[in-house]
Amino acid sequence: MLLFLLSLRVHAKSRGRMALVGGVFVVMSEVMYFALMAACLNVFLVTGQLRWVTVLAGLAALTLAGSTSGVLLAGPGTITVNPGRGEAGTLLPDEQAD
């Protein structure tokens, strides 16, 4: 659709026609975006009232929070690394490494 409107705009000779085609594209894009957002809002409103969906989302959030706790609990200025083939280590900034 975008390519079609752009090809119409390229072959239009006057600025008025180009503005009209561009305006139609912008307005239709906004209408489609509004329809998509309204549909997503309805889905979220319906699923938000389902208890099992809310509990599942909460458990997923707690699981992700637990997996990032090592980063949050590390001391300031440290970077925890896991090379994948050995033990996890900690890198310190150069001034603290001495």
C-alpha cells in the first residue's frame, strides 16, 4: 500500500495532488493504528479479568526478577561474568584490581 501511494505521489504533477495523496496516507495510517490499539486494549481488558492470566503474568515477572537479582545485588563497580566453560568470575575496575 505504501509503495502504491508513493508511486502515485511521484507521478503527481502538482503540489496539491502530492499533499492530498500524502494526507490520505497519513490519515489512513492513523485510522489503522487506532483500530489496532483499540483491539489490543480490548484483549488486555478481557485477559486482565481472567484470574489465571494475571497469576501467570505475575509468576513470569517474579521469575524474571529472580534471574536478574545477581546483577542488582552485585557490589558497585563490579561486573559479574560467566564465560560458559568455567566458574563464574568477577571483573573489577582497573584501579581496584591492584
